Amino acid sequence: MELTQLLQFKTIAECKTMTEAAERLHISQPALSVGLKKLEVELGVRLFERQKNRIVLNQAGELALTHAGAVLGRAEEMKNAFRQYAEENNAVFLGFCDPGPMRFSVPLLQQAYPDLNLSAEVAVDDGCMLSDLLSKKYDAVISLKKLEHKEVVSIPFAKEALMLSIPEGDPLAQKTSICLRDFQNREFAAYCIYGAFEREIKKFLDWLFSLPKVTIYTDYFVFRQMLEHKKVLSFTTRLVQLYRNDGKREVVPLEDDGVSAIYWLSYFKKEERRLAPLLSWQRNNALLLLGTENLQL
């Protein structure tokens, strides 16, 4: 049993609909349904009664909600204790709106500053990044929105962009860039992503997923096996392709509109000294992160 399962269960109980709960948690409704089913299997009971247009807790669900609230409360107490410890020991706790920039940057940052006491996580609700920063839940946050506050500094952190992943030998692999709308009749395979970047490029993804020859995978292992055995066009992103190996493929930028976004690093100006390693690392790696040495937006 995981804290994420309990948080999802608690959110469903509060929202009373799977749709609203999925929107609040920023995950897909099928993924939320799977999480709830796993929890019910672990506990050996059903937790909700399905009614027209909503679901309500049954007696077992009410009992489970009491325990879930207690467990989540203790977990938050533990986080608060370690936040205080971090402040006292000059540690840095980062909150990311997406796993992509976290998986790419945190290992490199830790490698550059091995003595830095660094922790990071993907925020549960990327719509609350400013409030998470103001409440000192995080020392700095990486989001797709520039945070507006008189005491907060926001600087461009990294550029993300959807890119075409092309098998060896395909004529498209020789191109330096591609407009996908010119190749709508090709066969595509896409690993379904969830998160802030996915929502940022939703208009393009809606068009892409409406094409007749697009297969969407939700299991990365199955997706990876498919890439090894089938010469099909696929997708990665600018940051993901720097740390994830999808096999012998060429990665080509897309010319289409609405396929890129900028991540912003936000922090309290008064914390600049404590965050010096992070800020120095970002400046020194601006060319890798942003594709330019100095991006002013």
C-alpha cells in the first residue's frame, strides 16, 4: 500500500466523482480507477457504492477514510519535521511539476555538488506551486508557469519539446527537422505521458492522437519492446532523450506549432545564497538546458 493510493482514495471520497478527482490530481481517469481497484484488492473490500453520476463511500470506505486521513496526516508531519531539519542543515528540497526535468537534472546536479543535501519530488498539484513555495514546502520549484510574486524570482530553467524518434534506415532520419502534419499517413506509436508538459501541448496531442494510424501505449515496458521489434515512428522529448535510451533511433526536432514549452525555476530572492549551487549549476548548463547560453523571457 502506497501513500499515493491513499491520497487518490481520499480525493475520490472528497470529490464524489472520478472525473473531478482525476482533474484535481492531474492524472487520467483510467489510471485513477486502476489505483482505486488495487487498493480495494489489498484491503479485500469495496470502498464505494456507485450511484448515478457519482460514487459514495460505503461503511468500509468510511472506516478506510479515517485510517487514510491519519496516515496521510502523519506523513505530512514527517515531511514538516524534515523540512525544518533541512533548513537547519542547509539542505535543498526541490518541487517539480513534471518527472522529466527532475529525472534529467537532479542526478547531474548531485554529481556536480556531491556534498549538497538535495531532495526532490514531483508535486501532487502543479497548480499549487506558488503556494507550496510560499508555505516553504519546497525551497525552489520548477514549473511551466512563471510565478508572479514580489518576493519570488523566476528564471528560465530548461526547454522541453516533443521530438520525433525515427528507426535507423528510415529516410526521415536524414532530415534536420520535420513538420509532422506533412506525414499524417505514417504509422506512429506514442507512449502516453501525463503531467504539466502534456497539458501544455494538449492541442497538438489531441490532433496527433486523432490520426488513424497512431497507437498509444500506457506501459513503458511494452512500448520499449515494440520499439525494438517494429520500425515505426515514435516520440520522445528534448530532455527525456538525454537520459532515456530508446534503442538505435535518430531523434529529429518537430517544426509543428505547440510542441514546446519553457520550465521556470522559482525561489525566494532571500534564499539565493543557500541555493547558490543550484543557481550556479543552471547558469553553467544553460546551453544544455535551454539550447542557449542566456534566455531572457
